[in-house]
Amino acid sequence: MKKTASAPRLRSANNSYPNGNQLDSKQLLAALTAFKRGDFSAQLPDDWTGEAGKIADTFNDVIRLNQRLTEELTRIGRLVGKEGRIRQRASLGEASGSWADAMASVNSLIEDLVRPTREMARVIGSVARGDLSQTMATEIEGQALEGEFLRTAKIVNTMVRQLSGFASEVTRVAREVGTEGKLGGQANLKGVAGTWKDLTDNVNLMAGNLTDQVRNIATVTTAVATGDLTKKITVDVKGEFLELKDTINVMVDQLRSFASEVTRVAREVGSEGILGGQARVDGVSGTWKDLTDSVNFMARNLTRQVRNIAAVTTAVAKGDLSKKITVDVKGEILELKNTINTMVDQLSSFASEVTRVAREVGTEGKLGGQADVRGVAGTWKGLTESVNSMASNLTAQVRNIAAVTTAVANGDLSKKITVDVRGEILELKYTINTMVDQLRSFASEVTRVAREVGSEGKLGGQADVRGVAGTWQDLTNNVNMMAGNLTAQVRNIAEVTTAVARGDLSKKVTVDVKGEILELKNTVNTMVDQLNSFASEVTRVAREVGTEGALGGQATVIGVGGTWKDLTDSVNFMARNLTNQVRGIAKIVTAVARGDLNQKLLVEAKGEIGELADTINNMIDTLAIFADQVTTVAREVGVDGKLGGQANVPGAAGTWRALTDNVNRLAANLTTQLRAIANVATAVTKGDLTRSIQVEAQGEVAAVKDNINEMIRNLKDTTLQNQKQDWLKTNLAKFTRMLQGQRDLLTVGKLILSELAPVVPAQQGAFYIMDKSGREPELKLLASYACREEGGLKASFKLGESLVGQAALEKQRILLNEAPSDYVKVSSALGAARPMNIVVLPILFEGEVKAVMELSSLERFNSTHQAFLDQLTESIGIVLHTIEANTRTENLLKQSQSLASELQNRQEELQKTNLELAEKARSNLAKDQFLAMLSHELRTPLTPVLASALALESEPALPQEVHESLHMIRRNVELEARLIDDLLDLTRIDRGKVQLNFEVVDAHILLQNALEICQAEIDR
């Protein structure tokens, strides 16, 4: 502690110190006054001597001690009160007496303040750490809290209890809602208010909101899982649940958009043949974006592959063999690509060779050329060989014709065509040979014109033979006229056939001709008409079958024959085949839609239609197997009760695989659930009530599971209750048989305690019997069990004394739990222990206490034991009453025997007294007559007095004193009348004719009436 500066010394008024051994009272008074004001700087001089010096030193020591006390209190106040250093204590060093007591009081005050604060800090610290099991003790270190400390402790403990209850309820609601999935739970806290009430309401509001939100989300997600995309989350939410709601609703919209788009693309690509379609699902991402991209990727691949194949086949159809399928494909599409590319290569090679041979033979005039197409087979090999055969024949024929025409051109008309030919070439051979014969006499011009017009096909040519005349001139003119006519006719026919070749069937041959040319004209025109009719019919059939869907249409082209008849028949055959095939497919699909899976598509078809028929038949087989398996599983599980069945559909995939798996999962779940229920039911049938159904289930199966488990619990409780009742009835019957016929109370008491102790069980017992022989009824010790009678048990109890007397007084059982350690001991040779339960049982018979039995046990008396004891006491009461009745009967028998002898003696005395009684009777008769007359005389004036008093009492205007006097008169008259009746009763008593009327009398009123009668005498 910091040393204080030396305080100034007080001087006298003249500024000088007094003599050393003299006391300056003024200076002392000034110092005391400053000390009183709390100024510890004023001190007396330290140079005084003698008694004055001792007074000055003592005063200065007191000043310094007070100053140290002040500084110490200031330090403690700062350290403890402000800095929170509650372990600091005040100290004055070697101070003693009241100073030490003052310091001790201050330190005790600090300690008293700190102890509750520490306890409160401990509890609040536990609360802050989440430990709500700690409470603030109301007694700290043996000192009970009082006043504000006790009130604070109760407030803190109430807060902890409320926090504990709040935490427990919030934890339960959180566990039910967040972990166990039990929605709808609510926190129930009784007695809370303020913030805790608001917190509870907020928790319940949160749980209610969560319940509504989760159930709404579950409804929507369940609908999505079942394929219903029409539902959305409609519950009002905020925050992350709002984001979840928007997310799920957007997911539903995207799923609906995704399903719509995928369906549209599948319909366009797979059904309508519209390639290039793409699914557009705005705003999707993740798996749905991947699915959309996968669908679009598949559609793009199919589009690219089919379009590439179509481009190549179209190019082939147009004669362009330079294109090949280049798209990247796999699987069967790859096989198709390789097949088409191989076909294009072979066609290209074939066309190249045929073109080369045609060019060499037909254009370049290189005869003898042969087409060499390697690796071809089938039709292409046949075509190659046909082309080569044609080239060989043409080479031989043309070379022979060339030789003849060369000879004719050289003027050598002696040669003829000798090659073996047929058809038009044969006609040409004949024509040329005839021409050669004729041209022997014609000039070179006629030969040239005939060659140009008849052989080379150069129409419009004219023979120009200068200087000829006569027959050659006529021949030349005839030849020229023939060439002109042929030119006009052939050109007209060529124009019509060219138009027909271009698909224009509106033109006809109009040139004026005769003969065979006329027949050719008519034939060509007829062909155009038939082609018109054929085209119209084929267009009609194609429109009806291919566009309008009107199956069964046939093309009717009248008068056609040959190739056109074959074409018409082919078209009709194709229409019939398509009609039969489509109708067969429709019939099968309709049967499948109606659930008939026994029919098959038996139409004859090839190619893609054949593949379609096989696909439909395979689908029907799969559906039939699926239906049969599902029916089998349903019959085995649902009808035959054969659990464990599974549907096996080989080759099923996609939706059918998913349906099969769902059916199998359903059957497996039902099997697991029903077997669990059967096992538990079998165990219950065998009497095992410890089992319960533990299988996971939902919906009605969960309700069945809960009902069966509840039934088992009820059966278990009922069985236990029945066992208790059986035990109760068995032991009651045992004690009834055992006590039947007993006649000695002591034997009964000992027998009851010895037999009852192992049954209840009880380790100690005492039996007190009611004794009413004294002035007051007492309970006296009759028998005991495992108790020390000398000094351990009291011999008797009065009613209301101790628990034994109180139980007899109240006629109610008294059960004592957790007896104190020094109350009573259950002992044996090995040790001793205090009992856990003590029960005091009054034994009654028809509401009358016969005895009291007290039992103590190291175990708790359960409800069955207590019920048994209650019923047993009734039986014991009957037994005790029976023994008492038998005892009384025996005593009465003995008394009757003694009375009989006395009666005989008395009869003799009675005969003597009868004579005396006869005399008394005569005197009593005279007395009775006197009393009768006296009572008549006394009763006669009482009647009008009583009537007048009653009449006056009914008057409300009389004063209160008068009413009271009238009331007293009426009561006295009634008493006098009753007294007269009592006098007459004496006569009746003497005659033995009196009749007793028992009635309840209020003692207070009786006493008040007596006092009023006496009061009148006293007042008088």
C-alpha cells in the first residue's frame, strides 16, 4: 500500500504549540470536529508528552486506522465492484476488536454477495454452454438464500426450467419434423410468456409452415414421379423455400416443355417423316439440358444420316453416281451405309464400262469393245453380260452392214448382209439387201438419201441428182417425196413421244398419214390416251392410299394391255398389299389396345413392312409375357398367397423393363411386409408378445402395421393384467382357505404375517388388534414379523397416535415412500438396510376398525400388491369379526348358563315380590288416575295460550322484543306440554307400554333453550 504523506499538525490559536504535558482542548476539539467531518488529515501534535502525548498518539492512531480503513474499502470497492476481482478481500493488517470485526463483516458481506453471484454465474454459464440440467441452489455452503437472493435464484431456476422445456419441445418438434419426417408437430409449453411465448409461437409457426410447404412439395413431386406434370407448388413461401418453390415449378414447366418437345420431335421424325426437327426447351440445365441435347443429338444424327442416304439414293436415281454416303454412323446404319456405297461403286463401275462400250461402239465406232466390271454379281453381272452380248452382236451386225454399205458406197452393189440377226435388225437386213438389189439401178444420190433417211436417221434430206431424167428422175422425185413425208411423219411422232417421255400427255400425232403410218399414228395416240388414264388412276390410288388414308382403292385403266396392264396390276397389287398390311397392323394394334394379346400380325410383307410386322409381333410377345408374368405374380401374391414371386420378362427394356421392375419391387415389398406381419402374428399365436412388426411400410400397410403393433401391446397389457388378476385371486383364495375356521386371534395374526411376508413381499410386519374394553379404544400389539419387540415395537396406540392410530382413525391406507435412514432397519445376520416402502393398512368390517397391520419392504409395493392388500384386509376383517362373534357367543353361553341358575333363585324371590307388586299396582292405579286428571287440567289452558301466541307472532308490526317474548311463551308452552307427556310416560313405563321414538336433537339449540329458561329466572 502506498505510504501517505505526513499529515500537518494542528497548532494553537497563537500559532504555537502548548507545553508538552498540557492538553489543548480547543486543538483536540478542532481535530475531533475535522475527524467527524471525515477529514483524516487533521492530527494532534506528536510532541506532546505525558497523558496529553498518549491522547495525541491514540487520536492519531485512530485517524490513521480510519484512513487505512477508508483506503482499504475504496480499494475493495474498486477491485470487487468495478474490476470484478471477486476473490479480493479487505485487510487492515494487525487490526483487532471492532476494526477486525468491521473487516470481517465487509469480507463476509462480499462473500455473501459473491456466493449467489458465483452460483448464478455457474448456472448461466451452463445455460450458455447448452447445459440446461443445472439449477441455482437455494442453500449455498449450508446457508439458505433469503430475500432478493432467493427471489433471484427462483427466477433463474424458472428461466432454466422454461429454457429446458423450450429446448425439449423445440428439439422434439425439430426431431419429428426434420429427422423422423412427422409433419404437423407443435411445441407445447405451458406457463410461458413474453419472449419464450413468442419463440414457441415462432417455432410452431415455422413447423406449421414447414408442414404445409413440405406436404405441398411432396404432392407436386409425387405427381411428377407418377407422370402428372399439371400440378405446381401453390403454398405461400419466402426465402430459400421460395427459391425451392420457383425451382420445382420451373422444373415442372421444363419437364412439361421437355416432354412436349420430345413428343413433337419423336412424332415429326418417327411418324411424319419431317426431318431436321429439334426440341427447344428454354431455360433447362443439368440433366434436363443433357436429355434435351441427347434427343436433339439423336434427331440431328438421324436427320443427317437419312438426308445423306436420301441424297445419295436420289443422285443414283438421277444417274449421278459420283456421290457417296459420308456421314459418320455406327451399327445397322453403318451396314446400310457400306451397302449403299458398295452399290454406288458397283453402279459407277457398271455405268463407266457401259458408257465406255457405248461410246466406243456408238460414238467412236470402235467395235468389239467389252464392258469389264469386276466384283459384280447377280443383276449387275447379268446386265454386264447382256451389255457385252449386245456389243458383240452389234459389232458383228454393224460390221456386216458396214461391209455391205461400204461396198454400196464404193458402188459395189453385189454384196449383201449375211449375218444372223433377228427383230428389227433382221428387218433392216432384209431392207438393206432389198435396197442393195434396187440400188443396183439407182444412182449414188438415191443411195445416199436412202442411207441418210433409212439408215442414219437424218430426216429432211433430199436427193440431188444433176442431169438425171426419166425413171431415175421419177425415182429421185419419189424418193425425195418419200423422204419429205417420212420426215414430217417421224418428226410429228418423235415430238409426241418426246412429250410423253417428258410426262406431257396432252399432245397427239396429228400429221395426215395413211397405211401403216396411220396405224402407227393411231397406236401412238391410243398409247397417249391409255397413259393419261393410267396416270390419272395411279394418282387417284396414290392420293387415296398415301394421303387420305382411304385403303382398298384400285386403279381401273380400261383397254390397256402389255406393259401398261402389268404396271396397272403392279400398282393395284401394291395398293392391295398396303391395304392388307395396314389393316392387319391396325387390327393387331386395336386388339392390343383392348388387352387381347393372343393375336399376331400374319400379313405377308417384306422389307421395312416385314421388319415392322416382326417388331409388332415381338412387342405383342413381350406384352403377353409381361401380362402373364404380372398376372402370375398378382395371383400368387394377391390370391394364392404365395409370397416371393417375381415377374420375369426376357428381353424387356425401356418402359416394360421399368414396369416389370416396379411390379417386382411391389411384390418384394408386399412379400417382406406380409412375411413380417405373418411372423409376428405366428409369434403372437404361440404366446410370444415381445415381438413387433419392424418392417418399413407406408400408407395403409403402415396403418395395418401400427394397428397390429398396437394390438400386440394391448394383448400384452391385457395378458399382464390377467396374470395380475390371476395372482390376486389365487392368493386371496389361498388366504381365505387358510384363515377359514381359525378361532384364536393370536394364531391368526402370526399366520397372516408369516404367510403374507413372502407373497407381497415384505421383510417386516406388525399386527395391532382393536381393544375397546377400556375407556378409550386402543390398538394393542397382537403379533409381529422380523421385529424386535423389546424396545423396538410399541405395545399399544390410541386413535390418531402415530401412523398406526392415524390409519385407524381415517380408515384409509397410508403408504410411506423413501423412509429416512434412521426410521427403521430391516436386518439379518449379514447386514441391515432401510426399507423402500412402508404401508399401514386398517382392517375394517362394515366400516368398523378391527385391527391395523403395518408392513415394510425393501422393494416397492406395486399397484397389484396394493390392490391385493386392500382386498385381503376385507377378508381379514371378516375373519376377525367372526372370531369376535364366536368369542362373544361362547361368553354369552357361559353367562346364560350362570343366569339360568340365578333365574331359578330369582323366580322364588319373584313369587314373594308379586304379592307386594299387586299392592303397589293398586296404589299406582290411583296415582295414574290422578296424573291423568292433572294432565287434563294442565293441558286445557295451554291450547288457547299457544294459539294466541302464534296469532300474535304472525303480526309484523310488533316490536322485536315482543316477538322474542311471544317466541319464548310458545316454546315454554310446548315444553310444558312435553313435560305433561313425560309425566304420562311414567305411567306407561310402569305398565310396560311405553314406545320409544328416536330422533336427532341439536345440542346447541337444546342448550340455548335451557339458557333462555334460566335467563328469565336470572333476570327476574
